[in-house]
Amino acid sequence: MPRAAHSAPSPHAPDNNAHENLPATTSPGDPEKHPLPNHTPFWSRRSLLGPITKDHGDLPLLACCLVSGMVDAASFKNWGMFVGMQTGNTVILGLSTAGLPANPYAWLTTLVSIVCFLIGVFTTFRISKVMTPEGPTRNRLWATTLFLVQALLILLSAALATPSNLIPQEPGNTSRLALPDQRVIRNPRIVSLIPPLAFQSGIQIATSRLLGFNELPVNVITSTYCDIMGDFKLLATNNVRRDRRVGAVVFLLAGSIISGWMLRSKGGLMSVLWVSGAIKLITAGLYFFLVPAVKEELPKVME
């Protein structure tokens, strides 16, 4: 008996649409699926500025999930707001109209974060449309640049957070019973690091969309939790989208755990930012050097 049109698929059925970023018409001979021959020089114009395969584009985004957990945990611990999770900022901004929480600059820090985040998203989409109308994976150098700019913005923030008494921040090397230093959130200079961190978060989530991995929002996981539980192939042995979503949750949680322990260490905030920037810098380098280029399309045989 044929299955009803709207019946749920078997939980053990393979996920045949895992790579939603690939065209539905992909065929075994599609050049998008095959790397360049070995004799093609890596430093050739074709390899540096040409298209790259999309199959492993989710790996750098999982690294971004790790960094999101680290940076947002540090932002919340130090300034009571987020630079990537704008849902939380919107709620805090609303509470600030009633004088809650007890943070006189909650409205300013959250508003600056939201605005800079939006500018980052807007700028990334518009510039990418000009640079690569068909998507970042059509140009290796531009796809790598998106990750590199994020890394440089975090490293800039780390450099600003390193000198003592420049950026207000919670002291490191504290115990579990240590109370927050109220002088930090009452200092208007806490807004100084928010623009570059929020701007790079906007670039980050726009990059995940441009690469075609909508199941990896990299900044938030509320929708990811929903998609995991709503997946009719949740228990399937071959479900790449589920694996990516679960990986995003695990990496973001791991990032926040790592950040928490680093914030309690002597390094404090600056150590979190330096390590986060280094992770993104390494990710950009690996993406540039290791993602295979796409084979040139063969000319059609003339009839």
C-alpha cells in the first residue's frame, strides 16, 4: 500500500537531502562535487579565485559555534549582555525600560550590540552580492576573507582588553564565591569592546547563511533545539543535518564551559578573546588551504 502523502518518514531512513546547500539537480558528473586534478597548482588564479567544494563548509561553522559560546559567555559575565545572541539582548533592552536589571547601562550596551550586529549582517550580504553573486563558495579568497575578518575583529578586541584599566572588566583569578564587581557595569567604557564583537557576530551568522547551512545559525540554538526535536529522522543512522545541529549545541556549550573556567583564571577576559581570535584565525587558514577547488567544467561536445 503506498504511503500517504503527508505521512512521517521512517526514523531509520537515510537523510538524502543533508546537503541542502547543494543544487537539487546535482548529478554524478557535476563539477561542484569534484576537486581539481592534482597537477593544477594551488597558487594558480583558478585555484585561488575559483570555486571551492561545499561538502565540508559546516566544519568552520562548528568552530564558530565554539567561539560564540566563549565570547558570549565572557560578555555576559563581564557586562551582563551578549554580542551574538540578540534574542537575549532584546529581552534585556526591554527590561531596561523598567530599570531592570540593576545595570545603568544595560540599555546602551544591548542597543549598541543589536545595531552593530545588524550592520554586520547587512554589510556582509551586500558586499558578498557584489563580490560573488552566486555565493562565497564561487571564490576561495572571498570565502576565506569572511572568516579572516571575524578573526581580526576579535583579536582587535583582545588587544584592547589586554592593557590594565583600559576596558572595565571583571578581575580574573577569582573563586566561586566571588561577587560581581559593580564598578564594572557602572562604567560607561564597557561599551568600548561591543561594536567589533557584535559586528563580527553579524558577519558570522550571515556567512552561515551564504554558505547554505541554515541548520547552523552559529549564534543561537533555540531554533536548533526545535529542529532537532521536530526532525522525523531524529533516530536515523544517516542524518547529516541532525549531526550538524547536535554538533552546534555541543560546541556552543563547550565554548561557554571553556570560557567560564578561563574567566576564573588569571587571564580573565583577555585570555578568552585571544584564544577565540586564534581559533577563528586558524579556521580561516585551514579553510583557505584545505578546502578543495572545483574542477573546471569541460566544454560541451559540439554536435
